[in-house]
Amino acid sequence: MGHELFRTLRAEEEGEWLERCFVAPEGLDRLMGERSVVVFGRPGAGKSALCRMVKRQAQESRHLAVPWSPLETLFLTGEVTLAGQLAEVFDACGLALLEYLYRFPNFGALSSWACQMLRWFIHRFVRGNLYARAGPLLFSPADSTPVKKSQLPQDMLLAPPRKDLLPADDYPLILAELSKALRAAGLNGIWVLVDIGAVEGEAAAGLLASLKKLLSALPLFEKGGLAWKFFLPSRLEAGLIEVAGLERRRLDLFRLEWEKEKLRSIVERRLALAAGLPSLRLEDLCSAPGWLPWLEKVGGGSPREWLEQVRPVFEYYQAQPEKRPVDETTWRMLRRKNPPRLHLDTEGEALWVGGWEIPLSQIPPKSLDLLRYLYTRPNRTVSRPELYFLAYQELNQIPRILTDPGYEAPEDYRSRLDTALWRLRQAIEPDPDDPVLLRTARGHGVRLEVRW
């Protein structure tokens, strides 16, 4: 397993082993009840991992877990209506229900009414060709041969119902009747899991508008045994906080935040599993005095960023025949080769270095001008004249000779530029005395290390 545990650091792409590394945040039980809940967290905070654990709990508590996201339609159409979202959700519920019933051992023992209701719901709300959409259920995973007709859940796939049982747009009535049928089939209700990662620009605005429409419709689901479990980026919280569902307490609010002890536990569990050991402490991985303070600062409150900083150290540790803690000299070399991710969020007026948030207001204006210029020219060595005249002085071109507008001799501006660069390093470098982000190439210029 080893390095696989540090390959993507994205829960949606990681294996079943993730459950063995999972550390529960404070207040996890609030997510597992019958009420709808929205979890806000920054990218890398562990929302997807938490969503996976909620899905597992849904199965254990006999709830139908239905993953769904409005993003696909949003990217295709640019807008998602409330009616469109409800149609998508009911489509996803119908397919999930069909899969559950296919594996339900006592389907034949269900009452005629329950069978009729479940069958009607599936045929009414699963869009497109039901046979095509349910194709994976008709084949054995082992040999891809058709399953015998007698193995199918009665005539669920054979023919649509002869008539509508309920008005197709009366969602409260449909959910109330469906809830009764679900209980007959051994289910306590439905949990719709909405896991949204990082979104930017127009996509974020479109998503916010779509979610506002959906959250305003929460009263439709209050008595239908359907609960929503939203996992959303923190940047959407301000836009959603006054929506009716949150205002009237129809939706519980959960902010995914971590104390450093929990973050340490997350990392050490993964380290131990990757190394095949009962335990592997961070001190056993690296003996440098500044190692733990660096993790706390650069990792911030983000499990992913802690793991990002640990990954190169663990890979080096594993590659050594004798598993000794990485020393300080080696660690400094590794962190220079693997600088933390740097993201300039102009909308949020913040700079992120790993999981460390730096308000732009804390960066001196001229130093910020240099940062903005270098950020748009990532991983490129920018000459000192270019940096001074185009970024610091904001000229359109570099004056070359004495008669050019704005010309200054290097000896006249060197001190001002050096001071602005020094202040920028003090603001953004985790260790200004050993910079890993703003690097000087002597005789050539300055380079901002930006890792995507």
C-alpha cells in the first residue's frame, strides 16, 4: 500500500482503507440524525472523507444513501432551476432505490401496495430508458452474463405501471407515501448526500443561486423521511446563511474545523497504515526541531495540507534502508523542493500558503504589488528591472536609457526594491530566513514558486 496512501489526498479518489484512517471531528453525531444538515469547510478540510463516513452510517442505520450534485447540469446549462434540481434528485433516488430492491432478499414478501408504490416511483422519476439506465444491475460483475429473470425483483423492470398513483408534482404527498413503502422494504428514510468541492468565479455564483432555490424548498421534505446532507465550500456560507432553511432552523449548521491534536492524529494514523506499523509518530518521522511548528503553521487547519507537507518526508523516510528520522538538513532540502501550495484569492482578499491564511491587508501595498505581478508569472525568474519598473512603479515598459520616461539607475532603486521584497518574505514565508516561495536567483532576478 505505502505511497498509495499519499498519492491523491482526495477522499473521493482514495480506497476503502480511508475508513481505517478516519478521525471523527467534534460533533459528528449531529450529522447522523434525521435532520438535514449543511457542513461548511475549506477545500482540503476533509468534507469528502466525512461524506463517505456519513454514507457508511446511512447504510448501517438502514437509510438509502443517494449521492447527488447540481454541478453537472450547472456546467452544461449555466443555470439550474428548482424544478430541474428536484427532477434530478428524484431520478437519483429512483436509481438508488432500484439498486437496493435488486439486492433486497425479501422483495417477494412485500405487500402488493408497497410493491406498487415503489415500482411507480422508479418508473415515474428515473429519466430516460430505464433498461439502459439500470443496465449494470442486469449483469453479474464476475462474468458479465445476463442475470436470470427469476433473479430480478419481480417485474420491477418488465413494464411500467398501468396508471399514475399520485400527482407527479405533489412532492410532499409523494414523499409521505414513499416513506411508508420504504419502511415496508426495511428502510428508515433517504439521505441525499451533496458533496461540492472547490468552485470559482461564475460557477460559484451559479451554484450559490441554485442552492438558494433548493434550500428555500426544504419545507417540501419535512414530513417525507428525506434528509439532506450538504458538504459545501466555506466561501458559500455568507451567501446561504440567510436562506429560509437556515433562518428557520430547518437545516443544522456544522463548520468543519480541526484542532491540532486531531490533525496530528489524522496524519499519524495514515503514516502507520502506509508504513505497515502499529504506530508512527511525527517525531519518529523527522527529528528537525522546527518540523512540528512548521506543520502547524503551514498546515493550518487543513488535513490535506498537513498531509501534503508530510508526504515528501515520508517518501524519503520509506526509501531509506534503515528507517531513521529525517534530519534537519534533509528536511530543509525536502521543503525547498516541495514548497507549500500558494493561492492568491483576490475575491476573498486573502493569500493561502498551504492551510495558512494571510489577509492581504497584512501585506504592505508595494510588496503586494510585487506579489500580484509575480503570481501572474508563476515559476518564472523575473529580472529586477522588470519587477521594479513594471510591478513596483507600474510603468508600461522598462526604461532603458537616461532619456526614457521614469528612468532610474539600479543603484538608485535597489534599496527600495530590496525592502519591498524583504517585507513580502516576512509576510508570506513560513520561515523568512530560509525562503521556499520567494526565491532569488543571483544575477538573474526573483522567482515565485507556485505549485498547483
